[in-house]
Amino acid sequence: MSFAVSFGAFGELSGEAMCTTGWTHFPFDAAIYRTEHMRQFFASVALLLAACTPSKAPDIAVEHGWARATVAGQHSAAAYLTIVNRGGDDRLVEVSVPRAGHAMLHSSSMDGGVMRMRDLSDGLAIPAGTTVELAPNGTHVMLSGLAAPLLAGEEFPATLRFARAGTKDLAIKVVEASAR
Ligand SMILES: [Cu+2]
């Protein structure tokens, strides 16, 4: 029964977890029956592996949205916020801000003493169990096409769309231009 012997190695490898798969009732007499049991056996292994793979749902909170006030004639501004993820991996893929004509995710970095902004066209990774802060001199929401200046004290809504967690709304509070 060489078949049973080689199959036995699987039972060994997968340990006690296999006790519920019907392995102990493995029939040796009918080839077709054997095939069906093998199919069930491998389906069970696949299920066990899936159960062991981390696929925890993200648990996202968005908070502390703010932007600096702008002056008349200034059509772009940056907005900042904090994303807290108490669950599994996620990705911020889109930000929409009706108050501005256009909103996009940018990163900034110093390059030879010059601040450069880059469009995050693939979105922003929000790894499991992390807090990601969009802040001055780093990642920000670039607002453009502002029809009216952002006035200190006002508040406007933003909607963040995540690949897994869906959409989350938050308020962006406008602070004095000199803040931070
Ligand atoms: Cu920018």
C-alpha cells in the first residue's frame, strides 16, 4: 500500500489539525472513491492554510483634519490629517474635497535643498496597527482650484476612500496661516 505510505507523510506534516478531515476513514478499495477523498483532503488543507494566513480586516479611524488659511488669489493649499489603523493592512486610495476643485495625495521631500512634491498615484499604504500622519513637509492632501480662500475658523468636509475599509468622512478645520 505504497499510496497510503506516501499519503501518511501529509498526515504527519499537518499534525493534529488533520484529525477532522476524514483522513482516518480513507478507503483503499476504489480508485474513484480515493480521488474524491483526495480532493476533500486537499480542500481541507487549503482551508486550514487560509485560516492561518493573516487577513485581518482593517479598523480605520480618521481624525485631526486641518489646513492653513489661504489668502485671496491663492488657489491651492495643503490639508493634513491622521489615520489610525487598529486592524489589518489597508491603503488610502482617494481623497475627495468638494470645497476644492481638485484633491490629490502628494508626498514632499527635500531634494538638494529644494522641496519637491510627488503625486502618490498608487495611494498611500496604511499598514496594520499603525498611525499614519499627513503633516507639513511630508505626505499631504493637495487642494487645488480653490474658488474662495480658506478662512481661519471655517471647516469643510473631506472623504477618504480606502481599498478595504471603504470611505471615511472627516472635517478639515482651517487654522491661522502662521500655525505650526
Ligand atoms: Cu502638494
